[in-house]
Amino acid sequence: MSLLTRLLKRPQAVCQPLLSTFLTRPCPICQRATRQVFCLDCDRQLEPAQPALPASPVSDPTSGPTSGPTSGLPVIAVGAYTGALKRAILALKYGNRPDVAAPLGWRLGQHWQAQSLSSGSLPLVVPIPLHTSRLRERGYNQAALIAESFCRATGLPLLATGLLRTQATTAQYQLGPQARQQNLQGVFQVGPAWTAQQRNRPVLLIDDIYTTGTTAHAATFAINQAGLQVCGIGVVARANLDRAAASRPQA
């Protein structure tokens, strides 16, 4: 098949770069026209007003701060789930703006590198999965898109199907703490794509937002049950970041 024939069969591959060059679309944060994903003003707002917090250990949402699969794992976030960063994530998840994932994942990757969290064996990046029904509804997994951009920024390997979601569940934001835990019991399992070499590497989980830690707990539990080890959690935004900072011991 000739190159021209392949391009004619996929006109979007030709048209999309041209449209991106000459046409504008609304900034997902302020709705002003821009040729980039974010307008310049909103792009500046996405930078933390203060230096981001160092990666801090998280406590297990069900077992307290000293036990459970996520106890002591570092969680790294670009910033707090508020303001421009919150609006960007909402546009990504509910506004049909998958393009938002690339700059957010890139920022997360730069933050991860700046924190020098790559000591020891380099981790394998695994995104938190969506159930197939939610994936069909949304058209993409926002965590997977963030992870792809994160890996482009860091050079870390990505295992997109390293974790599977086997059950459709109620959206977590609609539930209280106890219901969140019950909602995610047994919903994750390790995918079949792991090689023997990959199983010897630590796992870095990637998601869009860290709220109570329930999702990270359930995913980490499934990975641990398969004989693998999670070394940390990377997210674009962390809810209650001020509270997390206040709980950290002072130097």
C-alpha cells in the first residue's frame, strides 16, 4: 500500500496537525481561544505558587498510618486539587479534552525527576485502569494518557495494561470513606502482559488525582497479591494537600 493510499484512508492523520497549526480552540480552563492546549495566562497558573512539596509518605485509608499496602509509599503531585489545576483535570475527565493529559503528564514527569526519586531500580509505570464500560463511555483513560506523557518526559517504561479493572463501580466522588473502600474491593487484578524481567521491577502507579487513597490502596493490594511491589504513586493533583503538608514532620 502506497503512502498516499494510507494517508487517504486516515485523513485525520493529515488534517489534525494542519488544524492544530492554523486553528484555535478554547482553553480548557478559561475558554479563551488558543493554539496551544492552555492559553499563556492559564499555563502560568498551573505552576505552583510555591515550590511543590517533596514526595510524602501516605497512610493506608483502612489500616491507619503504620500498616497496609500503601503505608509509607511516597505520593508525588504537581499541586493541590484546586484552582486552574482542578479545572484542567475536570476538562480532561468530563469535558472530552484528552489533549489536556499531555502537558499535565509532562509536568508530573518533570516534578518526579526534580525530586530525584529514581534511586535504585528504575520503576515500571502502570496507570490506574478504567473498566471497559467507562472506557467506552469516555473514549479514553485519562490516567493512561497522563502516564504516556509522563514516560515521554522521564524515559521510564510504560506497561499500559499492567493492571486491569474487572468490575464496573460507582464513581468514587459520590461516596463516603467507608463506601469508597467497599466500592473498590477486589476490582483490580494484574494484567497478563508481565514478563519475567518486568516482574522484578518496582511499580510506579499513575493517576489523575489522589483524594483519600482508597484507589491507590486497592490497586497496590492487587499488585502485592501478584508478588509485585509498588514503590510510589504519581498524580497530577492531590486533594487536601495543605492538610498533608501540615501532618508532615518538621525538619
